[in-house]
Amino acid sequence: MMETGEETRAIAAQFVAARRTATALDAYPGAVPATLADGYAIQDAAIAMIDDRIVGWKVGRIQPPLDAQHGTNRIVGPIFARQVVTLVDAGADAGADAEEGPDMAIFAGGFGAVEGEFLIRLGDVDPARRDWTLEDAGSVIDAVHIGIEIASSPLGAINRLGPTVTVSDFGNNNGLIVGPPIRDFRDAGFEHWVVVTEIDGVEAGRGMASAFPDGVIGSVRALLETLAARGIAVPPGTWVSSGAVSGVHPIAVGQRAVVRFDHDVGSENEIVRCRIVAEAPQD
């Protein structure tokens, strides 16, 4: 366990400062959290230090055998309003080149990756409910969009150090691109769509959301239960970045990513793009 609340706040403050100044961290800034609860305590302390509104949550996987050790196969982290780009059509946001996509930032010298994901928009969520079935979690889904999560942290070793560390720095999130909606998503079979991620024109990976334990709805259920246990409300319109369908692919400043969705890969209505830039210090 973390020794004191003071130590928890000190670690959170160092991560927040590194993010604000876009400064890479050479090592974990304190004692590595032993449990997910310790990691979430640091995350909660860091959230309190951020002057921005949470508009969504990313959900990531804990792979075997660590899932058994931690008693869950998912972790979560907040997504802040300033980090979200909503595309106005299939290729670009307002002011971005449709052929390139929006600029998305990673921490130079830290960790950076691109993840093609299905993005879930939630409707009304009962704030008193702590346990969720898959059916009930699915019932609060209001819409499903295609999109990209930018995973980035000032700490280059964040993923190598395990899920407790990943949780402690906002779940390793640094941005979200909300792409077009999936029409009639409940009947679209999107969890069986092939999702392909390309970096600089070279395929980096492909996969289907049906490979997740309990699929995309399993991610929604895990998020709702995790946030309920932490006493965090989920307002209508909250986004859920449900997991890296085609894998977590390291990416560098100056590279370009394209994620293609659907079994008929190639339709412009099923493509999300971005360009990677260096995170700049915040004003």
C-alpha cells in the first residue's frame, strides 16, 4: 500500500506537472503502487489537480496472468474535454486536412501509441447502482462511433511497469478522436468488423472487438462498476473509449495513422486519420 496520502498526492503532482510542462520522466516519480486501489488513489488525486472537465473514460485491458492477480481484466482512466476532437464528417474536424486528419499530441521522450477503438456514448446511468449485468450495461449505450485513442504519458516505461502504474497516470490517455457514428449500432454487428491500423502507410495490426472478454459491453460494464466503487458519477453523454481493437501501436512525432473500420475496409465513411505532433507546454 502507499505509505501516506501525502506520498500519493506527491506522485500525482509530479505526473500533473510533467503533463503541463510536456516534460518526459526518466523513472516513476515515487514508490510504484502495489495495487490497483493504490494506482486509482493517485489518479483521483491527479484529477483533483486538473482544471478541466472529464467528458469520457478510456478502458484498457489487463492481460493474463495479471488479470487474475488484480481480480479484473480492465483498467480505466479519465479523458478531459481539451483532449477530444470531434470530427464533423468522415475525414476531418473543423480546420483539419481531410487527407491527414487532426493533429494529436504525444509526449516526446515519453510513451506514445495510437489505438483504433469503438467509442461508446452513454445515456442515463443510475448513480446508485454498483453491480451491472452485461445486458443492463448494454441498455445504457446511447450511440457507438468509430475513433482513435491517443495513448501517451510523460513516462516512457508506463506500460512496461504494469497496470497499477498505467492507472496512476490517467490510464495512459492523452486524447480522443470521435469519428462518425455507426448507424443502427445495435444491429450492425460492429464487434465483428475487422479494424486495421496503419502507420505511415504500413499495416501495424488488425483485430475485432469480439476478441475482448465480454466484448465492448464488457468494457462498459467494467467502467460503470469501477466508477461506482470510486463514487464517481457518470453524466449522460459520457464517452467510453472501449479498448484497442487492433492493438496498441507505438507511434512517434511526425508519423501519420489511419484506422479503417468495417468488413469492407476502404470506405471513406469508415476511416479515421490523424497526424502526430509533440505535446506542447500548457499555458
